[in-house]
Amino acid sequence: MLSADDPLPLLPERVLIAGVTGSGKTTLARRVAEMWDLRHVEIDGLFHGENWTPRESFIDDVRAFAAEDRWVTEWQYTSKGTDAILAPRAQLVIWLDYPYPLMRRRLLLRTLKRRVLRTQLWNGNVEPALWSREGWTGENDILRWQKDTRDKWERRMPSIEAAHPHLHVVRIGHPTELEKWLAGSDRMGGS
């Protein structure tokens, strides 16, 4: 595992962004795509069809973009089989391992904003209205999901690194550390 101070041995062409819900994976994926001229594939857009229905072509779509030479995506849907497709192809994992209170605040603000503004997401989907109980309870409770999965990457990363020794994993512990790491991107590629 690399720290934010370690140079990368190569300029990565296939990048996974790992982290708990609300850590900023998609925002970072967009930035990385722009910095390194990579295609950003928003994996939520491949998974969610109309009315939040999982798309039948999801795994085929993941296989198709993973076969490409240059991409960045959020590392999600691991229980749906994305690990076996993405991990062998990726070169770099940027793991956003921020303090839980920070991620909790980010997720709450993002969720409130989307619900108040009725932000259209993937394939025409919109989160439930702010005053609706749907989305705050049961299987759709995004805050419960974050709490239940907050240690997922801490538990999984050792076995991921063991199974995929070609993957360079950079663990980022705070947004200020991320900014420092991104600012040092000119050192990447062994230069």
C-alpha cells in the first residue's frame, strides 16, 4: 500500500476509486479523468435503470468498459460481481478512507440537496422527496447503508492486495491529504 507521499511507478490508465458511500468517489473520479485524460464511467449509471430497476446488462456493460485501455470508475457493486472484472484490469486504487463523521456529514448534505432540488440522477431517476419516508427507512436508507458498510474497505483491502499484487493502492485519510496527493501528480509515472 502506498501513502499519499509515495510516487506512483507509472501513470495509471485504469483507476478504481474505493470508499464508503458519501466519501466523494464520483467527484474524485471526474477529477482524475480530467487530469489524466481518462474516460470516466459512472458505475451507478450502468447499474440503475428506469425507476431504480437494476439493468440486466450491468455486468456485460462493466466487462465492456473494463476491456478498454483507459478508464476510471467508482469501485462499487462488489456483491454483484464487479471485483472479478475490475480488479484484474485496474492499475491503481485510490482509497478514500476519511473519518466517519466527515463522510456522514457529506452524505447527509448530498442527500438533502438532491432531495430538495429533485436532482435527476442516472437514467431519469430522482431520490425520494425530502419529506417522504421512502429512502430514510428499510433497504433504501442510504444513511443506514453507509453506517453498515463503513468498515468494508478496511476489512477487504488486505485480501484485495494479496489477490492482485499488480494493483497500486493509495490510501487517502483526509481531503487535505487528497489535495496534496493530486497536486503532486506531476511525480507520477516514476518521473
